[in-house]
Amino acid sequence: MSKPIVAIVGRPNVGKSTLFNQIGKKRISIVDDMPGVTRDRIYLDAVWLGKPFVMIDTGGIEFSGDDKILSSMRDQAKLAMDEADVIVFVVDGRTGLTTSDEEVGKMLRTTKKPVILAVNKIDSPKQDNDIYEFYNLGLGDPIPIAAANALNLGDLLDAVVAAFPDNSDEDEESDEIHIAVIGRPNVGKSSLVNTLLGEERVIVSDIPGTTRDAIDTHFKKDNIKFTLIDTAGMRRKAHIDEAIEHYSVLRSLRAIDRSDVVLMVINAVEGITDQDTKIAGYAHDSGKGVILVVNKWDIYENKDEKSTLRFTEDLREKIGFLQYAPVIYISALTGQRVHRITDLVKYVADQQSMRIKTSVLNELLRDAIAINPPPSYKGKPLKVLFMTQAGIKPPKFIIFVNDPELMHFSYLRFLENKIRETFGFEGAPLKLIVRGRKEEDDD
């Protein structure tokens, strides 16, 4: 089931990013802390009152001049209206209502999306009267907050989750493999989708997906059912140039949430960019199977017998948290190697769903400890007692130790590498959870 998307909008310097960062600072964030995952993001996986959602910060857009402020604000509001389920409109209670606020408010009133009006920088009861002029925006009751010190943050999030749409009619289980094709604008996603469907020939149906404005295409290959989640809407729109690069993540988030396996498309000619890393980071954090698809390989210059090795090394270095993801070099335009993608998707989906017996895992654990004994910390030795698999999609393992605080991430990484060396799990992120357990309890 896809998570609701919450977009934070507002003019510059009203405190959008402060609010966004405060939510993460208060540990509401459940974003993976695995080393190597990029931290330069505009999104935050969060949960409030037991309801998970994705919060998008729109504070990163640069304004090239005063004469373009309103135009840029319109672009932000349009993108937020198109993609978000709930919009948090942040205004500055100290500065008061401005023309820019009114312009954005006017656009937000035309949407059918819930809009939560947050009046920021109200950090004293003496300022309560400062919120009343914002009723003029016609967006309902303003909620006074102070993002800098988290004042009334709970009230704001209460209102946000109360406005979430009812997704109870979405199918959570299916015998089909759901594929999301994601990536920056103009990397060849639409061409890849068209070529994939052209290769397979047998299209079962084209029906509207549960995500707004998306078309899910169902097709078969070798009696295996696939659902291709359309993310072609990420393509460049008229008059939105700087903003679209910043917001191309939005539709990726929806598609990734609903997928089993993600095809992360990278433009071979342009190479790996920061935006590629951001989009790939969300797929990793979401626990989805990932395949790195390097497109436009037919026009990659100065190719030789070691070109793929060099490009793969560059990928592993720049997107270090996806060491486990297989890489395939294709040309969506000519069809080169595209026919191999569905077989690779099936393989990764199987890897995501693989279960290992507890007895076999603990045999591996004993061998790993014999090769590399657990380290000590401040004179106290770490004892790894037991390991079991707790789930799939992604594969989740619980490791019982004498004291979880003694487990260093480097030894956890060593154990993960041993699991991969033995069982594969190619394309699947592994979740390793450390829990304390007394030795005498382990029979």
C-alpha cells in the first residue's frame, strides 16, 4: 500500500526546512541509518499516530531573481498540488500576510487536496493574535507553530494524518511482480517502458492504477505476470525547468512504494548525478529489490572491452549503498539487452522472497565467528548467540547478542557480507536487527 505524500510549501524563509528538519530531529523519522546512504534529501520517511507517510521539503529551490519569485512559487504549488495527498502551507507569523502568501493561497484553494495552514514563528502566547489575519487566505483554521523549538508540532501532525485519504481499497497482495521504472527526467524511462512492452507483445490490460494519473500495464512472459507501474509523468513539463529536477523524486516515491522491484534508470552519457543518488536512496530505504539499468549504452563514447567494468566501479563508488544491486547495460532505443530485464526482475523478486532455515543460518554464524571473532568494547566482549530470519521483502534477520551496544556496524556489515556470500540475496537490501538476550536463555 502506497504511503501518503505530504508536501511542505511556502515562500522563502518562512521556516519550511526548519519544520522538515525538526521532524527528523525529533526521531519521528524512520529513515535507514545504514552508512553510505545519502543524507542530502528532500524527503523524509516518517510515522505519526501509527500512520506512515512521506514528507517532502520544497525549500531547496533556488530563486534566480526577485522578478521570478512569484513564477517559481507557482511552479512549487503546481507540483505540490499534482503530487501530494496533503499540503502543509507554511507562512511567517512575524512578517504577517504577504502578497506571495496570497498568490500561493489562491492556487491552493483551487485544488481538491487537503491544505493544512501552519503559521510559523509563533513561540509566545503574546503572538497568538498574529494568526488571525491568515484566515483571509480562506484555507481554514491556521495552526500556530514554532518550528525552531517544535512548539505545537504534535497538533500540526495530528491535523496532517487526519487528512490522509482512505486507501483501504488498495490491494496489498498480488501474484504479480510489480515493477517501478524510476530515474531522473530524460534518462529514457518512457522509451524503456515502450520497448519492454513491445518486446513482450502480450499486454493483458491497461487499467488505471491506485496512484492518481498513473496507468498500470499488466503483461505476461513465460506464464509469469508482471505489472509495470507508469512513472512517465516525471518527464519535463513546460515552464518548470529548475523545479522539475528537484521534484522528479515525487512520482518515484509513489511508484517505489507500490513496487516489488525497482528499475533505476541511469543515463550512461551523463553519468551518475546527485539526483540519481537521491532517488536510488529512497528505493534502498524502502526495502525494495533494485536493478541498476544503464541506458543509452549504444551512444556511450570511447567504449572498449573494459568500459562496463569502469562504469560499474563508478556506480559502486557513487551509489555505495547499492553494492548488492545487479547492473545491466541497455539501449531502450535499439532494444539492446532489454529482453533480459524481465528475467532479471524475476530473479531479484525471488531473491527478495527467499527464506533460510534457522539451523542453516546458525551454522553460517558459527563459521563466521570462527573466521572473525566478535570484537570487545571497553574490555567487554561481544557474544553473538543466535540468528533467525524474521521476514521477507526485504529479507529481515534478527541477531541475538549479549549486549546490543557492543555490536559495531563494521561487524554487522561483516555478517551481512557473509549472508550474501552464502545465500546471494542479489538485488535485495538486507535488514539486520540486533537484540539483547542472556546466554543462559539460549538453549
